[in-house]
Amino acid sequence: MAVVYGESGLYVLEFSERVRSANLRPGDPFAAALAAESAVRVGRFADAEAWIECAVSIEPHGAKVFTDSAAVLVDIGRIDRALGLLEVFNSFRSSDIYRWITVADIHRALGNAEAAERAMLRQLSGQPGCWPES
């Protein structure tokens, strides 16, 4: 039902269903991440952050959880925490192009074109990481 509510613009009902789903599946990081995304749509940023932390604690090595969570954190203005998640994600050495596209999108949204370009190139073998050199 959450998808139907969301596609119908009934975001409060969508959020309610996402929370119910996440509570019924407490070990599912993706249910928690979806609850976080829904929380943002209804302006419940503290709830969004709490669901992000839940997702990350359930799946502490999940590339998708970390990149999607970082994107939500950027949406709610928690830039430092989002960049922290991206640093952890970078340590995973993920080869999933879709994760790197998400990282590039985050850097682009933050106005860091250089880091965005490195993120797009990162998934190619032998390319440098997406973090500026110290």
C-alpha cells in the first residue's frame, strides 16, 4: 500500500505504512531506509535521521544502504553525517556502478564537481577514489 499512497501523493499515509513495514521487519535495512525517505517527504527530518541510523546499524557493510542513506541525509541538511557515510562507503571498494552514480549525484548536489567526476570514474578499474587528495 505504501507505494500506492506515495504515487497518489498521499505522503502521510505512505509514511505511516513505511513505518509499519519497518517495524514488522526490524532486521530489514531497506525497510528502514524506505521509512527514512518517506519521513523526508512529510517533513519529519528527525524521524528520517533515526530510520537512517537504524538502517546503517542493521547493515553496517551495505553499499546501497550507505549511499542511499547519505542521499537522504543531504536532503535534510545533515551534510557532515552524509559525508561520513560516504567515507565509510568508499572503504568498501564497491564496484557497483549504481552506487557510484549516487555518490556522484551527492557530490554534484553539494557543488563539488571534481569529487563527482572522480566518483563517476571510480567504478572503472584503476581509477582513483572519489575523495580529494589530502
